[in-house]
Amino acid sequence: MFNQLFNTPTIDLLQRTINFTEQRNRVLANDIANIDTPGFIQQDVSVGQFQKSLARAVERSREGQQGVTPESASTVSFSRTGNGVTLHPHDVLDNTAFHDRGVRSLASLMSNLAQNAEAHQEAARLLTAQFVRLRSAISLTP
């Protein structure tokens, strides 16, 4: 019974979002750590692909499908069991190339890092609210 309470589509998707933002933070931190490395080309994953996969999973869940797993995309894979997310970063080539042929931008990295942190905090806040509601419901049952 308790397993069904904690394995809701909302909780699953929020946990996947937290996993995604944690792993993306590592990718962005690696980019920042290597900003001065000659020839370094920064990497990232598509937030849009991740969001589209989650949106499609929500649609299928609303249509009544049980145990909906988001569809994997080129830069993100979803585990069929649990809430695992695996990122496949790609090179970001839309910034200015430096004299050493490296492609990197500290301004875009810091912006991406801030947006990623906001998404992580919001997902954590929403997940906490879900557990507070569950705790409240459990404590009210006789």
C-alpha cells in the first residue's frame, strides 16, 4: 500500500527532474573548471529534450497508461525501473571559438548554472510538498 503512495507519476517525474539537474550541474561545473584549458569545448545536454520527454510522459499518464516512463532522447536516457536518468552531453559549438580552437563562454555557463539551480530548487520544493501532503494524509488515517 505504501509503495503505491510513493510511486505516483508526479513523484517519479520530480525525482527524475532532480536527477537530471544534479547530473547537468556536474557537466556545467566541468565546463567551468576547464574554461582555461586550451582546446576545451564546453558540453551540455538539451533541457528542451528532457522537458518534452517529461511532457509526453505526463500526457500518456493522463490518458490512463500505468507506469509511464519518459522516452529517451539523444542527450538523455531514462531507466525503465526506478527514476534513473543518464545524460549524454554534446559539444556546444554556438559560442565564439578562441585562438586555441576551444569553444567556451563563461557568461553562458554561469547563466545555465543559475537556471539549472533554480530548476533543481523548484523540483525539490515541489517534491517536499508532495511528501508533506502524504505525511499529512497518513497521520489523519485511523
